[in-house]
Amino acid sequence: MDGHLARPIGTETPRSKFASGSPFEKKRRESDLNIIKRVQELAQKHSWTMSQVALTWSLTKVSSPIVGANTVSSSHSYEYLQAHSHDFSPKDSEKPSLLGRL
């Protein structure tokens, strides 16, 4: 979803501005918005970034998630490494309909 899980709803990026109103724009469904809100909620609760929440979830499902970067930055590697040190509590995973479809 082009980094939608890495930032709060409504955040504009150069890519989202470029795609707005074009065939490349990806409209979010209500279910997408619920998932993004849940990721943001967990990030705030644990003092993690939204990227770390998404990566931590991915790491519970697969052994080697593909992490793409559209900028050259050490922060992408840092986010990935930080996600390895995080884990969800059973209570965090209580809402599988929201967290389970990331």
C-alpha cells in the first residue's frame, strides 16, 4: 500500500501528491482505514513508530519480509532492526480482524 502503514491517515508525501487524482491513486477502503488506525494505536501504546508495528507484525507471519525503500536513508534499516526487538502481547493481538489483515 505504498507506505500507508508507516504514517497517520491524511499525511501527504511527494508520492501521494503526485498520484492524487491520477490512475495511480490508491483509494483506501474502510477496512484499510481501520487497519491503519489500529497500527497507529499500537504504535502510540508502545512508543514505537508505525513502521515498527507493521514490520513486527510481518515478522510474526514470515521469516524474511521484503522491505522496500524509496529514499536512500539509514532510517529504513534502523526501523527494520528495531522491529526485530519488538513483540506483541496477546492483548495487542486480540483484534485479529484488524491486525490480522495488515
